[in-house]
Amino acid sequence: MQWNHRTESFGGSPKSPAFDGILLQEWDERTRKLVGAVKNIFAGSPLGLVEGPHLFKRDGWYYLTVAEGGTGYDHAVGMARSRTIDGPYEMHPNVHLITSKDHPEVALQRAGHGQYVETPDGQAYHTHLCGRPLPPLRRCTLGRETALQKCVWREDGWLYLENGGPVPELTVPAPGATGTVAERVVNETDFDELALPPEFQWLRTPVPSRIFSLTARTGHLRLFGRESIGSWFEQALVARRQEHHSFRAETVIDFAPDTYQQVAGLTHYYNRQKFHALGITHHETLGRVITILSCPGDFPNGRLAYPIGSGVALADGPVQLAMEVRDNDLRFFWRGTAQAEWAAIGPVLDAGVISDEGGRGEHGSFTGAFTGMFAFDISGRAIPADFDRFRYQALTV
């Protein structure tokens, strides 16, 4: 895709002047170099924002699939074809092969940006990105997801969704004798292995030993407190993706802060300006406390809020932390070593803001929410926090 950095006044007034068309250049397999002139072969439809091209040949036609409309609610898969690889390309009879942009009522929204695929027995499918927004504010806590649609080739030589229109189906039969995989609704680790389970990720650093260790204390994940949970740079945060609209996450933390500058605990996290966190810290008069830190995506200010103020005083020893997200609502819980029952703490928080659309709107980001463990120590002493298990469980509301 060619990017036009100039203003609209240079080239008329297209809807999306920066997305300037799809470029083609020849690849020389022998020399392994691009050769010849670069040609702009396709400007896209009036929807604009043409990008993400895929090119394939079938029955003498070159087919070009592209993404259009941006990754928000106007997203679409466009298709065009030509008898020659460098065009001119004619648009699909429906213009867009896949899109939900004119159907806000369907489950799969933001549908676009995919690729044509065939099974070994010749069945046609098309992948695409999408989102499953929560009503009423249409916020996608699960981020951009990947879907697959069954397609058919018609007598006119064009590819269509099997349902005949551009709107993607929520359920698509698997091809042939493909088996099914049971969904894993509970996922738990005790951190007894020497490597993190593959579902966990961390932020930015190529030197993870600076932010965590699985050997410093047997059976524990040790996080070394680094910069704040709102930092652009080095954060000690280990988390996994939210996979369900409703879930419960639990952990056990052993942490002994001696200043309010040291905080560690459990978080529902999107980025440095969109998170809720249940943390253990130190208060000058209350001693060790449990409190809530919240940053609900107030871009560009990103101010930190404390829904329960200084928090609740804690006895010494490990503390169990939990959070439950049920669609748009989040509630934190805790349990000390002497408690038989979990205790709710703080108000119901807006979980929907921990989403692609929260804060900056639908084009702000598209990675989805995470839940996990964090620690920071802005005194610069890198005090450790030890976590001896993490449990994630899907919930039915």
C-alpha cells in the first residue's frame, strides 16, 4: 500500500488521501531482487483506506483481495480482478466480499482484512478479522479476532460468501472430517516449571530476567518491581489475554512493601492508560494495605484514580486476590490467610473501557484486554513480589 503523506490539497479530495493505492513490482526469483517499474494498480473503492493486498490467480483471472474502511466498524474485505496482473482491475459485483458495516445488529462486527484459502479437496474459505462488541456501547474487550467464512465460486467467476451476501456468519461448519477441540474453560499454573506457560506475555523488554524469575523462589513467579504500571518503558507485568466476555482470575501474592511507591497485585490491563488493578502497598499510618488503582482511558490525561482511597489494612503473610469480569462489569475480591470467605472490595468498575474502543475510540488500538500480575517500585530498589499460582476460568453470566 502506498502512503501519501501530503495534505488533500495536493491530489484532490479523496476520502482517505493517505492510503494511495496498491503497488505492484516484479520479483526476480533468480537474483532474489525486485526489478522493473513500480506501478499503482488499484485505488480501491469509494469506502477508502485500501490496504493489506493478497493476489492469486484462478482460471485465467488475477484476483486481488484488499482491506478497506479501517479496522473499525467500516472494515471490509474488497475484491477485484483483472486478466493481466498489472490491471486494470474491476470491482466485485457486491464491491465488498465481507463486511458488517451496514448491519450493526450482527454478532461479528469490524469484519475485514482477510485472505482466500482452499482445502485439499477444493472447498473455498476466506479468513477475516472481526470483533465481538458488547452492548450497549459496542466495545470489544476481546480485541481483534480471526474468523473463517465458507465461500462458493459462482458461474460469473466471482467468489461469494455461501450465504449469498457480505455479512459474515457467526457459526460455520468445519470442512470434511475436521475434528473439534474442546474449549479450555479453566487454565491454572502453579509456576513449578522453568518456563512461563505459553499463554503468558510481558511488555517490551528483550531481557525478561530483569522483570521476572521462575527460579528465585521455587514454585513462584517473582516479579521485580520496576517502573509504574503507567510507564511507557520497563514494566514488570506478566499477563494473559482475556478470552471470554466473562471470566474470573485468581492469584496468591507474597509481598512486603515499605513505601507507597511499591505496589504489586492483579490487574485487568489494556495499556498504560486503560487498566484497573488490585494492589498491595504501604500506607504511612495504616501499614500494609490493599487498594485499587484505576485508569479508565481518559485520553490524553490518563489520570490515576483510587476508588477506595488508602485502602484496607492487611495482616502479614500471603494474600489471595481475584477479579470477576461479567461483560461490562468488573469486581475485585480478596482473602487473607485467616479468612474463610472471599470479600468483595471496592465498587463495580467499568470493564468495558478495557477494550479496543475505550478511551481513544475504535481506531485507537485493537489488541484486546489482558489479565495478569504486576509489580512496580518507583523508589528504584526493585523490591520483589512473589506469586505462587494463577488461575483463569471462563464464567457464564
